[in-house]
Amino acid sequence: TQLITSKGYPCEDHYVTTDDGFILNMQRIPHGRNAPDSTETRPVVFLQHGLLGASTNFLTNLANESLAFILADSGCEVWLGNVRGNTYSRNHTSLKPSEAKFWAWSWDEMARYDLPKMLTHALSVTNQTQLYYVGHSQGTMIGFAEFSRNQELARKVKTFFALAPVTTVGDIKSPIRQLANYVDPIELLFDVLGTHEFSPSSDFMHFLGQDVCDQPVLDVVCENVLFLIGGFNYGNTNISRIPVYVSHSPAGTSVQNMVHYTQAVKDHKFQMYDYGLVENLLKYNQATPPKYYPENMTVPVALFTGEQDWLADPKDVATLLPRLKNKVYVKDIPEWQHLDFIWGMDAPQKCYKDIIDIIKKQKG
């Protein structure tokens, strides 16, 4: 909230409780900096952060470079989500973060419980029937998962803007690949990382970064797990902002969520968490985890991809594109990496302008 009000924007904190007891914190920016409190209906845009991120991902650049502020100033009402387990959503009706049970989830639960609760809350507060959904990274993953399965929720999304879209991750170049050799048996990774929050030790970070971190210039990147997993584009980053990014990221997730990603690297599938044969039978009534089917998604989707993206790798994106039935826009940015979508200096020109143009065109 302070990041928002300090720049002169109005802000409200909102809380929702999911059906499985997590208390999620969202921020609402009802209008832009210089807009009066007019009663006119503004398009509602919901921003959903990626892996190890938080709502701050859309706020930590200068006001004229941060997506949340640019949207607010362009006449939209902006909502920012925070999924379970990150800095702003670490409360539960009965569990504490010190308990392993608090961390027993992956992005399946974010899709099934967090996303519907946050989106329906934003719509009920604004008294609107539809909103625009902007996901980055994992924010696209939970969108593809839930909008393809939950038609009632899907109808509430006017357009889904997928920045660095992720479904399968079989071809990723990210150091997460290193972990994929250790998911069989699954207990191996939990032995190394524990069963709670994913907060890697410096030894573990060194192991993760062994192939990419041999230059001293990369120190700040290699000490931060978000940069290490997502890649880093020096030429397109405002270096003076790095301390701000680092102070807010990584924002936390569960070890189980990271294990789910590493399973997906290994099996090349867009599917639910694999608990192993016995637990799968108990939980899913089948031996293998159920798959997600993005081809069942009817929501209009606009995709923005980066050719240098370690996490939303172009090969994986190429597998996804033909499965999507209702593409309204596809833009490939040759020199972009995973974090350029939120922090790239040229993001306003190369990506955010297009989002606003599409919203304005649909509005009127």
C-alpha cells in the first residue's frame, strides 16, 4: 500500500478468505493520480504476479514505467492479487506458517481456490460482470488452468493478457532444470529443501547457479533466487532500481510449489501435482495426476512472449499456441527475458501500450 500511496495514488487493502482457509491480501487502485473520484465506470484490470513474486512486481518501477500505475492513469481501475504464501498472504484461519501443513500446496490450489476468490471479490466490489486479467509467469499458468476448467469463472474474464505464458516447462533453460534430476523419488527434494517455505540456503543457491553464475558482475543476480530462476536482462534494467526489486523479491512460495515445477520439467506435461501412485489414487481416484486442457478455454487471450525467456521458453510457448482456440493478439519480443515484462525499461512501449490499446478498443 505504501508503494502506491507514496506515489500519490489512491489505494485500498482488501482481504478474502479462500475455501481452504488462506487469507489473501489484495490492493485496489480505484483510479489514476490525477483523476477525480468520478462515478464513471472504469474497466477493471486484475494483475496477477508470477512465481516467487507479489503485487509489488507491478509497482516497483517509477510511476510512468510500472504497469499498475500506467493502467490507472489510462482510466482503468486496477486490482493486484497476492497468492497464498507470499509476503502479503501469509495468514490462515487455523494454520500458522511455522506448520508444514500451512505449506502443503502448489499452483493447483492457487488456480482452484485463490484465483476465483480474488476475481469474484473484485467484481462484486466494483459491481461489474467482467474484468480484464493480466497474468505474468505463474499468473498465466493458474489462469490457463482455471479458465479452462471453470467455465463460470471464465465468463467473467473479458480478455486474458498472458505475459510470459507458462503451461508446460519441458524446454526451460532456467536453473530449475537442475532440480529435475532429484524429483524421483519425490522425497529427495523435500529432504534437501524441507517441507515448509522455499527459502534456499546459499549452498543451494550456489548449486542452482553453477552453470550461469561464474561472472562476478552477476553477484546480485545470483544471490537472488527470483533473478536466478527467471534470468536477468542487464541492458533493459534500470540498475539503480535493483535494490528496490531485491527488497521485495523473492516474496515466498512453498517447497511443494517448486517441486511441482520440477515435476513439469521432467514430464513435459501441464498437469496437477504428482503425489506418487498411492496418494494420487486417494486424492484423484487415478494413478496419474489429471491434466489441464488449455484448448477448453474460451476466454479471448492476448499473448506476449520473449525469445530469450528462460522460464516461458519459446519452444514451450510454441507447443501452447495451437492449443488456444481464441487468440486475439500474439506479440513476440525478440530480445526480452522473463522479468522484462514487469521491469524492462522499454516495457511501456513494447507491451503495456498494446494492452491499453486493446482495452480501449474493446471499451469503445
